Amino acid sequence: MFKVGDYVAIGCDVQPGPFEGERLVTIDAIDGAISGFVRESELRQQENGWQIRGKVRNISSDAIEVWILGSFFTTNGIASVPVHLAEAA
């Protein structure tokens, strides 16, 4: 299982960004979708879709709070996501 300080991969939707090397991502967080711009280096494409890297800040029974490096519209990169959307990075 995860622990505070671990890096995890979170499933996300990815679209082109405004600048080279940057992408627009949307993450399904517990409180609703959050979107923002991230560097391509924070992303990886898997067989089942895109994932973004996040650092675990807090853990509860059904969610993990992660910090994601980027520029988000409604948050400072902190998101609580369902545990089932995260895997070891």
C-alpha cells in the first residue's frame, strides 16, 4: 500500500497544451474534476490511458491526497483521488 511521501501514478485525461512540452490534464478527484497544465515529463502513456505523477500527502480509507506539479485552475495541485485510481509510480 502507499505511504506519505511515495510517488503514485494517477489516471487522467490529456489534451494538447498551449506550449511545446506542456499538456492540459483533467483528473477525477473526490470533489470533482480538476484541470490544469503540466509538463509532459510528469505524464506517462500506458496501454489503458494516461497517468500523471503525484506525491502522496495524506491517506484515508477510500482516498489519497496527492500533490501534482503543474498549474491548475481551481487548486494549487492538491487533489484527493479515489484509491483505485492510483498505482505505484
